[in-house]
Amino acid sequence: MIKLMSVQDGGQVPELRCRTCSVAETEELARLLAESLVPGCVISLDGDLGAGKTAFTRGLASGLACRGSVASPTFTLLMEHPPTPGGLALYHFDVYRLEGELAAESFLDLGFAEYFDSGGVCVIEWGQLIESVLPAKTIRVTLSCGDNDQQRDVSVRWPGGESHVAGLAARVLAWQSRQI
């Protein structure tokens, strides 16, 4: 079951911390987050290899009502997931293979920053590699492995998103109550 660990708001960037116990729960948490997303949202996904970034993105795509399956775009850098009627497009980047200190410059040279204003939602795996070119309001999601192979600790930080973080917390609690 998704466990709500903490919600912080106030003087800091609003943050929600959860623990998931399966890939399905990690996807469900992302689906719940997607309910608050609007065109132009940018999400930076960070965490070690195998921490669940692509699973999280699958949940976002489901929550945004995107067509097609989601896989890591590691070798293509970008996968576009068009929306179904009433959904939002998802632009799924994986910048892991961009050149170290030049990653942000490469991202710009490839024209990828134009997607930030494309009317969809951008999710960027390994977003910390291009931190300097991300919009100030970028939502930062960090996933880390927990005590076993399935468990993940997830942090969602949303600058200026106090009501969105509170809404996500409420949706997590409602989801928990339906699982009992």
C-alpha cells in the first residue's frame, strides 16, 4: 500500500514523501500526481538506475490518458506519447546519455527546451543533469530504493504548488482508504 510519510508546506518548497511497495503502486502514485498536471508542466525524475523512473512515467502517461506503451527512451533521448481525446501529450526524455558537463548545452542544441512550451507535459529522466536549463517551476520527483526490491521512497517537490501537493496527499489518502 502507498504509505504517506510526510507533507511539508510553508516556508520551503512544498514536498510530499511516500513509500510504495510495488511497481504497480509507484505507477499509481504517478497517476494520482497526473491529476494535478496542466499543459506546460515539467517534471524532473531522479534516482539511481532501477529506482523506478520509467515505471513512474508509465503511471503519468496513464493518468494523462496518453496512447501507446511507455519504455525508457535511453537510446533515442525522447519518446512522444500523444494524448487520447481529452488527454495531455507526454514528452518523455532520458538525458542519461548526454555528455556530462555539456548535457544542458546538448539539450538546448537539440531543441528539446522548445517542448517545455508545447502544450503537453514534459518528464525528464535524470533531470539533475540539465538542472541549469529547467524552468523554475519544475516539479522534482526523486525515487530511491527502499528496504526490499519492490519498495521505493518517493519525494515530490513542487515549487509554488502548495495546493497541488495538498491535493496529491488527499488523493493518496483516499486511495489508501479504498484499499482496506
